[in-house]
Amino acid sequence: MNFDFSEEQVLLQEQARKFLADACPADLVRSALHDDAPYNEELWKGIVEMGWTAATIPEEYGGLGLSYLELVVIAEELGRAVAPVPFSSSVYLATEALLLAGSEEQKNLWLPKLADGSAIGTFALAEGRGRYSPDGIYTGFSNGKISGEKSVVSDALAASFCITVARDSNSNEVGLYLVTLNQDQAISQQALNTLDMSRSHSSIHFDGADAQPLPAGSTDSACLIDQLLDRAAVLFAWEQIGSADATLEMARDYSLERYAFGRQIGSYQALKHKMAHMYAKNTLARSNCYYAAWALNTNAPELPVAAATARVSATQALFFSSKENIQIHGGVGFTWEYDCHLHYRRARLLAVNIGSEFTWQDKLVSATQQAA
Amino acid sequence: MDFNDTPEEAAFRQKARNWLAENAIPESELEGDNLIHRHRPWLKRLYEGGWSCISWPKRYGGQGASPIQEVIWNQEQSHYPHLKTHRFSVGQKMVAPTLMEFLEDRPETLERLLPPIASGDETWVQLFSEPAGGSDLAALRTRAERDGDAWLVNGQKIWSSHAVEAKWGFIVTRTDPTVPKHKGLTCLYLDMENPGIEIRPIKQANGESEFNEVFFADVRIPDNQRVGQVGQGWEVAVTMLSHERLAMGGENFGVDYEALRKLAGEVCIDGRPAIENAQVRAKLADFYCVEAGLRATTNRAISALSKGKNPGSETSINNMVIGASTQEIAAFALDLMEQAGIVLDESTQESSFFQQAFLSIPSMRIAGGTDEIQANIVAESVLGLPREPRVDKNVPFNELPGGK
């Protein structure tokens, strides 16, 4: 059995960690909470130069043709660094959607730009509050034009195009549509105030914007969206576990340097047990992430179960770890200058971005029922 | 990343599989309810075929197998659940490795003691816990006093599993009460037929009697049955406990996700299968995440062994997590049955297994180190957090409150 990363992959991860420690310190994330830029362009440029946006794009489309095992270790490090960049939107969602369902023409046009950083993509799903279901999609596509309202879209203010979930008014099927965002007459965006301003969010109003369907091929188009979300869930889970481990390390380090009642607070069992439970949850989630990475990389039939398992356990681990990290820090953990809140904010963004814990719990059980 | 055997591993797996296919004893040929008597013929067959305790050196009855070979063997053997020989694990997985470490320079003693452990002819009982020494094991009071070339042992042990059937006992005693508690301990092994030993089964909360109290009145143990130096008992005991933590785990009484998923498909809420209920699904998903996480964590450790490396610290969470999770699942299963959840039908082993498990699981969270002790171990040895200050650390044992 070789249920582990290769030496090269471990090396790549070390390089990524070093790069981000230097290029993405916590102060950069903190300042991104209140500047107006939709993302940190300099950091993004560095990430593009490292080749990360090109990682899983095949060489024929200008990418590096690496495996998902390389991409997940990068995702983990981006999560650890709480990087204020549109990586998840552009790489886990827009790039994945094109790889999964794009026409040859769409792939030829967009994948090289995604790879070399000249384009950023994103994904628009939500229409109002509540769990996504195809029945709740009112954005309509007809005669090459798309109209409707997407209520919360990550990183669209940074993106050149958006993979949009919409309903074909002829077939009534819900599918994926590629919409370029430079159509000033037909698209208006409203920036949103959010819990985590280090990543930009907006609502998008489409009013007869040009759009191209992503051909689903033989796949049922609703299934296609589930497939895309399953694949993205694995990558999101790796970001989550990176952040979760970072918060555990912060908590441990602080508990070793802070004294109360004459001794290190990390010597009290109340805190030791809390951190042991953080470690246990993170470890279970990490192991589930390993399995999901394997399933994604081999396109295994176990992917729906594995993705949901990784997603649920990573979401839970990061929520627990990020909130208890603040708790272990006490008062200073609730200050702007300490880094605890950066992870606490990002934890919620990651938790709801492609479906909440509750949504993925439901998917997990469905997937085990189908597998049985 | 893959789940494949290396060619050497695959060859070994095939060899193990073939041997098991030819030699496994069918369930119908096993006799009696006492698992030690029931499985003894199977252990004998394993031993004669060279498949018992395969990681031990050949001279002691093993085949010098590598850790990964042992994992493969366990995986293959697990396909025959009726042949699970866990009742022999005190001797095989805890005592034997400890003896091999501390009696390394006495091969003739090991040649006497180890092969009967492998063959199942002789079982062992661990005599560690005492009424005054549970989580704080080193507070134990059973005295061993020097008497010529022997020790005279007086005191009481408790929570000793399967003491009645055991041929040998492995005991940790206090040999010097005038030094701090960890420094005054010594380990011995003894014949359980010695005069002066009285075994009283404990009626447990689940109605069974797996554990015992063992009383010692002037029990004479020759000094050549000492394991480790006089005063080295704590180190020896901790070594054995670390083997115990490895040997534990994996036992879930059949309470798992699949069993719960089946049940949730059978029982109804508002006239529909319970599994359609959103709250039920959320709980099921959480249980699945823990179970899958433990499985994948084990696979990471096996992968390390396969590469000839030591597994990392990740498996240390097993004992901390598994008891509490299993208890939650069992309680939830009973809730799904509503009023019927209380009914204990003992007509077959399968009927009411959630109820039986519910009653037995509290011991999982205590035996071999409580959940809280396990959390301390993770916090200290994995996360590097400091120990709680100890008021008894540098005080002679006989000056401690309760130490006399």
C-alpha cells in the first residue's frame, strides 16, 4: 500500500509553504480585509509564476499537466496562508468546469489564459438564500443570451469570465454557461460587504448577456453540476485542512508562551484536552482528504462518497479549530492584530462556498446509499 | 498514491491467503462459549503451521515477519471473523514484546515462556491496576518484600481480564516505599497456581464477568522471575502499556456505519424510513466521517510500514476517538428504535447487538487508559504540551497521603 504523497509532492509542498510564508504573511491578509482591491495582484502574479494556476491543465492547453495530488498540496498551503486570491474560484471551479465539460473551442480559448494568469475565472451558482437545487435556478438562457440574478459570487470582481448555472428555456434543463464579464451593457455587478473581505464578492445581474453553453456531452447536466461540486469539494477540503492545522499550531504555540497562575496555560488539562481534540478532528479530516485526493486523482467511482466525507469532516475540523483557537488565546484572540480571526472568517467563507456542512452531510448519506 | 501491494507484499498475501483457505477451521467445528477454550485448537494449528505471532523471531515460534507482513496477515485473517483470537492478546501482543525487550539476555527463559504463548497453550493475565492505582497506576500499593532469593507479595489487583484461565501473571509491585512512587516499582512474572492467590470475578455493569479482583497473601515469587532491574518497574510497565495501546482498538462490537444505515432504512419516522429524515442523515454522515477517517488513518500508517518507515503520530488518536464514537452510534441506534430500543432480546447473538454493545461500551472508554489519559498522551507526546505539575513527584511514596 502506498497511501501517501511522493517525495516530489512533499518537496512541492515545502516550496509552496516557503513561498507563501514570504509572499503572503498574515499582515498582507489583514490589510486585504479593508483595501478596495478585489484581490492581491502581486501575490497572484507570484502564484502564476510558480505555475500553480497551470497545475492540472494538460500541456496541450498550455498547462503543466500535473496530477491532482500536486494540486491538493498547493491547496493545503493556500489554506494555511489564508491567501487573499481567487485561486479556488478560478482553479477548483472555473478551470475544473472547462476541463469537465468545455467544448474544444472553449478549452483552446480559455485554458491557456487560465494557465498563464491572463484570465481569472469564477463560478456563479447561488440565487438567494438556502441550499442549491436545480428547481431554484431562475437565471435563464435563450438564443445565446442569459438573464437573471446571481446573489453571491466569489471573485467575480477579479474575473474575466464566469461559469454560470442557468436554465435553458427551451429544454428546461439546468446547465453550465460561460459568460465573459466585460459586457458592460448587459452585466452589472454590485460589490458585497462580507464576513471575509480578503476575498471579493459581488452580486451579478445578467440582462441578456452573451453566453455559451458548456456541452455536457452524454452526461445529464444536473449530474454535471454535482460532479463539478464533488471535484471542487476535495480541493476546498484541502484548503480547509491547511487552515485547521495552522490554527492548531497557533493555539499550541500561544499556550506554551502564555503563563497564568504561575504556569504555562498549555499545561492545564482543560486546554490540553481541547487541543488533543483539535488534533484528532484535524487528523481524521486529513486522512479523509487523503482518500478524497486519491479518488479525485484516479476518477474513482468512490469519488462522491470520498469527496463528501472529506468536505464534511474538514468543514467541521476547521470550524472547531478556528473557534477554539480564539478561545485558547482569550482576549487577545479577539483583537484585530492577532491572526485568529483571519482563519475564523475564512473558515465560514470556505464552509458555505460550495454548499454547507448540512448540505454535504446529506450528499454523503445519499452517496453511501447509492454505493450500497 | 495507490492501495496496491508491492510484488513482495502481494506474494506474501497470496501465501497467507492460500494457507488460510486450506487450514481455517469452520465455525461449526468450534466448541463452547469460553473463547480461550474455543480458539485453542485454531491457535495450535496456526502455531504448527508457523502462522502464529509471525513477527516474532523463529526461535520463539514466529517467522521473523516484517511489520507490513504482519498487517497483511491480520487483514487476511480478518476474513475469518469466527477465528479472531483476541482473547490471547495479553500474552501475544503485550507480555511477549515486553519480555523480549527486558529479558533479551536470557534466551533460555524466553524459549520456555514464548512458544506456549504463540501456541495458545499458556495464557497470561496483566496484574497492573489496583483499587488505589487506576489512571495513576504508579500509586499502586501491592508490596513485594525480599525474602532470600525470592519476593513475598501481598496486596490486591483489580480489572484483571481473564485471570481465571491464565497460567501466568505479569505483576508490577512496590518494592521500595521510601522513594518517590515511580522509582520504587519492580515487575515480576508468576505462576497463577501459586499458593496464596485468590481470584474473585467482578460482576460488571453489563452483567458479564470478564474482569477480576486478584488477592495476594504471602505469594512467593523467585527473583529469577523478575523482569528488568529492581526499581525499573515503571519503565517496564510503561513499555507494556504502549504495546497495550497498539493492541487495543479495532474492537467495535459490530457497531458501525453500515449496521446503523441498515437500521435507519428499516425503522420509520412519520411513516417513512428514518434514513430519509434530515436529522438522521446528518448524524449518519458524522459517524461515517469518523469511521472513514480512522480507516484512512490506519492506511496511512500501513503505508509508512510498507515503506519501512515508522508510522507517524496520527494513529495515537484511535483510542481517544473510537470508544466515544461507538457509544454515540449505539445510543443513536436505540433512539431510532424508539420504545423498542429498550428491549434486550438475548435469544441470539445478533438480536439486540446494539443494546448489548450499549451496555458494554463504557469499558472501551476506560480500559487500557481512559479517554482522558489518551488525550493527555496526544497532548504531551504529539503536540509537545507540558505535563500538569505533580505534587507527588519528589516525595517518598510512604509520605504521600494514602501512600502508607
